Amino acid sequence: MNRERVNKLLNQLPTHVIIIFTMAVWIIPTVGLLITSLRPPEAVGNTGWWTVFAPQNAGGPYATYCAECHGADGRALPQADLTNPELIAKYPRSLQLLAMLRKDINGQPHMGDNPLPSAQEAADIAAFLREGEVKGAGLTFNNYVDALVGYRGRSTYTADCAAGTQPPDIKCNLQDILNPRGMGRAFINSLLVTLPATFLPILFAAFAGYAFAWLDFKGRFLLFALLVGLQVVPLQMTLVPISRFYAQVGLNGTFLGVWLFHTGFGMPYAIYLMRNFLGTLPRDLFESAYLDGASHWTAFRQLVIPLAMPAIASLGIFQFLWVWNDLLVSLVFLGGTTPVMTYQISNMVTSLGSGWQVLTAAAFLSMLLPMIVFFSLQRYFVRGMLAGAVKG
Amino acid sequence: MATPQDISKTVTPAAVRKRPVKTSAPVPEIMKQGGLVPWLYLLPALIVMAFFIVYPMINTIGLSFSNKDGTASAATTCREGNPCWGVFENYRYALTAEFNTSSPQALWSSFWSSSYGNTIKWIVVMVFGTVSVGLGFAVLADRVKYEALAKAILFMPMAISFVGAGVIWKFVYDYGTQQTQVGLLNAIITSLGGKPVAWLSTIPINTYAIILVGIWIWSGFCMTILAAALKSVPDEILEAARVDGATEWTVFWRIMVPIILPTITVVVTTMVINVLKLFDLVYVMTGGNFQTDVIANRMYTEMYKNFNVGRGTAIAVVLVVAIIPFIYYNVRRFLEQEATR
């Protein structure tokens, strides 16, 4: 009995190893992104994100000699904030540090009754402070604030605003979230692009899907076969004429232009899905509705729309993720005038202006909403995917 | 006693046919009213599709025979002393400009560093990678208790944009010139005593490094579709084969794979189309530099960085020509499905 269980476990071991290894490969990069986005800037550039899991040696000598008064995060004494780079810059090496520790503060010895650190220990403390690891003790949301505001100052937005050293275009109030460089503004733009660009195709596809599934007209089959072919036409094939046309009529850089483009482009797949789903509805339902004297419009509003909710949900998630995550269309039609999140991030990556901490925070911000939508409605997403061809 | 092969032979034809979904039965007689009504329902969709897909496609083909800004024939861009294909000049550029024809060896090596060679690498490695990871994981995850969690994790990247995935992996591939490596991959290598690698600028590793990100994104998609297909394989057949002494390996290759082969084909074609269109990853991770360019990114570069309408559209047409076999396949599959309904 027991031996059987052990045997079974041993047989299954390779399976478990492979699966868990794959899971690790799949999840660890994202975990790294999340942790990095929460670390202080100084720490991000100096040590890998995985070091947050290492046992905190808290700088050894720092914990012994300084933490008692200055605190583990170096901020306990406001008049001697050890996270202030300017202050730290005055004591780059053990020599300057020890000289300062020997001086009196307000007539009292700096170290009180405690012994002075040795030269080696002082050097360690200086290095510890210099690399800003005293701040590495805790995780912070500062990067998210910087990313939301699109802040490019000497220190973080919070620190600069507290010290009053922010650039002139930063007001240090809620208005900053609308800074065109920031992810806050981009988030709003992304929403403004995505919601109508999700709603319109579903509406149009519901109309057309109803016609293809339950109405009789000449060329029904041929038209639908054509539609199936159109599903895989690459975006690139249509960009140039549309952007030339938009430039002529002034639709470049407008939301309307992007909504219409996404609607047109999402149509073949949306209609395909809708028609296949609506076709599975029971026929008697429609027959009895018509016998009762319902018009097409009534049947559509009161039968089709409520019954098609699962398909609408599938389609909604697909279209939402597609538009939200799209870079090419927003790059071409919106660009920097109304930046969406993907554009903003790709800009940060290619311009190399931002450090990893802001970039990772920005990337995570852009992933937040799709992740929530995705995991809460995964069932519908999978169903839509399995329903046939998939758009890419 | 039936061997697994026999089972798969007898089972395949019936199981291959997708279980027909009951749909679009003949329209009920009573609903055949008003010749115009259907068109009213179709109108909004037909208008946007005509304007945003059909018209631009035709226009793109026209523009591909024009010059830099679409004002004159492409033939006018020919320069004396240089090879010229007349009105097909943009196609000469699209198809030959990346190749060095001075010697067969040079042609061979320039082909594999061109956007065409890279696109082929993408198709082969990415399709093979996503399908094998997806299929393997679908089969294995079926046997463990944490199946749902495992599948959700593999599937998660589908929710992430290519741009977000690009950032995630750019960070994994980060190459520090100083002693400490903040990129995970180089940190692992240095801790094992190796030398750090500049993954995204070292030719030819960089193309494969980006393809790996593609595999990371799309494997979950393949897994989900293949897992659904595997669920439809009748348990009795698998049990019968196991009772007859077939190993799990044989069951997989001789029964499961043949039965779900049609689904695998669908997944492969979908993936090839996805790869051909793929632009964002290359754009974000290397911008097509260091010989990582692909057709879709080259089209963007010609059109929106070099502002050359003729060349950009010609590359787009080349791209669509590469996709035409799949359009044909898609339509044919649709017709077959309809016939079995």
C-alpha cells in the first residue's frame, strides 16, 4: 500500500519537475518586473532584484553603529537624513566619515558612549550609504508615482516635491497626473481609445452576425466566405492608405480615427464569432417570436442581444486586449500627440531616458487592467479562442 | 489484439472531423421577409470593412508601384547605372536590397541576416517552440492536481502586450558593463563562473533571444487550444491502449497526436500568420538593429521612419503574398466545416 504510493510518486516526479520548472520560467520574469518596480532607484541599478530575498545583513557595521539613532531606513533623524544624496556625498570614504564621527554634535560626542567604528568598518558604512542601500531596506511606491507623472528630475517626484527642487513644469499637486509624458495621462488615453473601439465592433458585429445567421439574402454564403479570408489580412497592408487619408481630412492624432480603424479591422473576426454563436441558438425561438408578430428589430433587441451575452463577453475581452495592447495602430495614428500606454513605454525603452525602476513600474501599470480583465473573465476568453479562427 | 497503430487508424477518420457545431440551419420560411432588411443589418459592418480593409488593400497595391510620396511611377526613381525593374522598382528594392550578390557565400550569409532570413528563423523556431511547449504542457499538466494554476501561469502572458513583454525580457537579458549584473540571465551565468553575454546585440543569438520572448507569449495560446482537443480524445481508446501494454510515449505519439493532428495544423497555421505580422517585439527590443529585422518591422521602418510610401507598401504586399496561402487554407477549412454541418 505504502510502497505503491511511493512508486506512484516516483513515477510522477519527472512530470512534476518539468511542470514546475516551466511554471518558474514563465512566472519569474514577471515577478522580477514587479519587484524591481517597487525597489528604490539606487538599489535597482546596483543589485539584482532577487537580492530582496537574501537575508538582510543590513549593512553589518551600519546596523551596529548607526541604526540605533538614524533608524534602519536612515530617516529617523530629519536633520541628518542618511537617504539624502547631498549629505552622503560629503563623506565618500572612511576618512571623512571617521573625522565627522569624532566631531561633537551640539557639544556631545557624535557616538555618545559607544565606541567608534574601526577604519574597515567605517569604509563599509561609507560604501553602504553611498550605494543607497540604506533605502534598499524597504520597498516603495515612489517609482509608480514617478511613472504616473512621467517624472524626470534629479531624485524621485516625492523627494523633489518635498524639497521644492522639482522642474518648473511640475506643480506637485494632482494636476501632475495629466502631464503628457506620464503614464497617468496615457492610462486615460488608453481607456478613451479602448472602450469605444471595443463597443463599436461588438455592436456592428451583432447586427451583421444576426443577418448572416438568421436572415436570408443573396450572396450570404459567398460574402461570409470572403469575410473568413479577410480575417488574416495583415494590419500593415491597410495602414498606409488610411494614414494618408487621415492626414488629408485631419483625423490623424484623433481618437475617432483610431476607433474607426479598430472597428473596421476587428470586424471580420467579430462577425465570424457572432454568426457562429448566434447560429447555435434554437430555431424554434425565432420561429415562435415571428409567429407572435415580432419584427426583426424586436427579435434582435429582445432575443439576440440577451442570448448572445456569452459571445459578447468573449468578443469584448478579445477586442479589449487587442486594442489595449496594440502598439502599431496607436504609433501610426496617435503617436506622441495623444500617447497611449504602449506608446509611452516603447518611447521610454527606445529613448533610454528612464531607468529600469520607472520603466518596470510603467510596464506593470499598463499590465494591470488587462490582467484583471483577463483573469476575472478567462472563461469567456478561452471560449472565444476555441470558437474558431484567432486574430493576431 | 489491436496495436495502438491500428487503433489510431480506425479512430482517426471519424475523430478528425471536428464535432460539427449545429449552426445556421436553413432560415425559417417565416423569416424570409423584406429583401432590404438583411442589408440594413449588414450595412454598418460592410461600410467599415470596405473602407478600412478592402479599399486600403487595393490602394496599397497601387501605391507600391509609385515613388517615395505616391505622386509618380516607381520607374522614375530608377538611377542610371543601377539595376532597375521599371514600375516594379519598389519590389526590386523590397526583394533584393538586403542581399549581397557578389558571391554565393555572401548571398547566403546576407540572406540569413536579412529580414527575410530572420522571418524564416522566426517561423521555424517560434512555431516549433510554441507548439511543442503547448502540447507537452497540455499533456503533462493534465496529470497533476495543480493543473488549473499551472495552465493559468502559462497562459498569463497572453494578457500582456508585446511592449510589456519586451520590457520584462529586456530586463532579464540586461547586460551590465560593470561587475554586478542586474539582468537575471547574466547574473546566473556569472554566478556559475561564465562571462556575461550582451544578448540583444550579439549576432546571431539576439534574434533567438527575441524569438524566445515570442514563445513565452504564445505557448499558452497553443496549450489552451491543444488541451481542449486532447480532452475530446475518447478515454476508452487511451485506456484500451494502456491495457494492451502501450507505454505513455507510444500512447502520445501513436494515438493522441494523430487524433488531434487537424487541431495541430490549425494552431500551426495560426502561429505562422501571427509570426508574419509580428512587429512590436522587434520594434521594442532592438528596433530591428543588430541584424534582427523582420519583414513587418522593415515595412514600418520604410514607411514611417524613411517616409517612403512606395517601398513601404511594396514590402506590405510581399507580406500579404506570403500570407495568401493561409487565407486560402482558412477559407477552405471554413468550407469543409460548413459542409459537415
